[in-house]
Amino acid sequence: MTIRFDPPYVRYDAAEESLVVEAAALGVHLSIGPFRKGAPLRVFVDGRVETSWDDPDLPLFSGVDALAADHPVRVYLETLPAAARPHVARFHELQLSAIRLMALGDRAIELVASAPNLVWLVLPATASLSRRQLAALVFERRVDLLARATGRPGTAEMRCFVERFAPERRTAYEREILLRALRRPPLLHAFRHAPLVTTARVRAATGLSEWLHLPAVRAAIFESERPLDAYAVPELARDCHRLGRALGIPAADFTAAVRRTRTVGELRALHDRWAARARALDDDGHVARVAKAHGTETFPPPPVPGTSEIVHVGTVGELLREGREMHHCVGSYAEDCLLGTSFIYRVLAPERATLEIRVRDGRVVVKQIKLACNRAPAAATVAAVRGWLVRAGGV
């Protein structure tokens, strides 16, 4: 959401060539001085006026093209050189810092125009610089500017990645995503042939870096229009490994089968085929094999007691029946349940679902809630499960 500053909270002082912002509700009373003087900030506090070179980080110039010609923000922007004006709104944050950088002259304006992503990365590092140091920064090599932003030596590969990155609005959140990527050389290498480097793609690749060896992950991130679909791959792959063990498939074979899938759709299809085979297994025979391997078919007591509507699944046989009834692969979770790393419940209301919880750092967390055929639950079902956990003191 973009905050709009309109009159009477903002006005243009023609005599001072300044933009004055006074919004008591936000605790803001300041003025931005002339561009030709470096856009100094004057802050009004308890009747005093303090000059500052801080950046209050107000998105004053976002959406400026939609403002009337006599709007104070637009009037102030018109005092900037024509070459500088279009570039201010390219930054959703630190707009005043960008203005001050361009106030250093034509070379600075050219840097902002030709390398907006690089400038966006380095702007936070300019806050502590003097005017003289800021002027010197404009003449630094771009790999050196990258070093300022990332805290490690800049490289040509990093520079290329930054130039190709297509942020949505250049926010602090997007900057952090980009910086995390720049600190992982293998990830930069993985993007070398990607046709488009977007925030969503980089976020997915950063979060799933340990899964980039799988073709399905790479295809979703680098080739599809839905890169966030890649987040489904780790759970699908883990489920396929569980299903492979349940079906008696050698580890090397089920691992190779997962690696051969080229897309998320192919991996999901493999998962569904194996899940159908697992549901068709003879319950007595499967239970006997698991009991022989683990010495029991009964799961450890759950961390949160069940209720009449959220019933703990306590044995391998019950787990297999839950998977068959709900048409999903929960039956393959037997080993996790026997080891006490996973706890499964039958949710009976407000709708029929299967719940998995786990314990992390002493806290109970909901791993997943699935309806029949792995459909997503209604919000009421999620709320009912969380309410049960809260009442039980599990969260």
C-alpha cells in the first residue's frame, strides 16, 4: 500500500523552494530543502528547527504521475533537473537519499538511471557518509559498490545478477531477498541461464537452495510462470521416499525415480501413483512387516491428547485405514509416527480431515491439515485445530 500525502498535510514553500510535510497523526513535521542545495532536511521539534541529513523514509514521490500538476509534491519534483525526475519514484523507500545522491551532479544521475538496482542496494550504506564521501562514492567501480552493499568482495557475476533482477517495487523486503542471494555464489550460478530474475523466483531459489538439484524445482523456479509452486516439491519428494520404503522399492530406485521427474506435475503424478499402490497393500501383511522391524505397531503417546472430534491415530493399522479412507499417502508415515517425530489425528469436525503435528524446540506445530485427496481445508477447520491446541496448552 502506498501512503499518499495531500494538502493540507503537505505544501510547497516557494520562497524556500522546500516541500513541507506536517502530519500530526504520524508525528511528522519537516521540510525538504532545495535540490540545488542537496535536499537538506529541516525537522521541527518543540518550536526548534534542526537541520539533518537523515532520511525519514517517507514514500512522498510514489505514484507522483497520478497527482495534479499543482500538487505540492509534484511542484517540488519539477524543481529537479529533467534527467533526475523520472528516477525518484523508481524507489519505494529511501527516496530522499536517492534525490540527494542525484543532487551531486550528472554522473550521479547517470548512475541512478543506468544502475537503479545497484543504487537501491547501496543506499542504506550511504546514511553515515559525509557529503564528500558520498561524492566520492559516485566514482567507485560498480563491483566496489556491490562490496559496500553486501559486505563481501563484488564480482562480475554479482553485478550481472543485480542488473537482471526485476523487483516489483524496490522495497526493503525485496532488498533483503536480493542480498541473501548475492551472498550465495552457487545460487547466482544457477540463475545464469534463467530468462527472468524476479523477486518470486529468487525468493523460491533462496528458500529451496538445498533442493535445486531436482529438475522439478529448477523447472518451477526458472521456467514456469508460477515459481512458488516449487515449494510443493520438498514435501512431495519426502512423501515419495516414504512411499518407496513402504512399497519395498530399493532406496536407489525411488531416489532415481524422483530425480527423473522434470516438473512439479510429473512429481505429483509419481506421488499419486505410489500412494494408490500403498493404499492397495494388504494391511495385515504391512502391519506385520512394520511391527517386526520396530518391535511394535503402536505409536508413542501424542504430545496433545485427542478429543471426540480430533482423534489421535495410535497404530499402524489405524494409519493405513486413514490413508485409504482419505485417499492420500498418510499411511506411509508409519515410521515417522513410530519414532515419535510425527503425530497424526483424524479430524471429524467441522469437516473430515487428517492432521499432522510435530514438536520443534519444545513447541507443538501444525505440519499439515489435508482433506480427502489432499484438498486444502476450510478456514473454520484450521481455526478449530488451532483452538484445540491453544486450549490444550500445546502452542
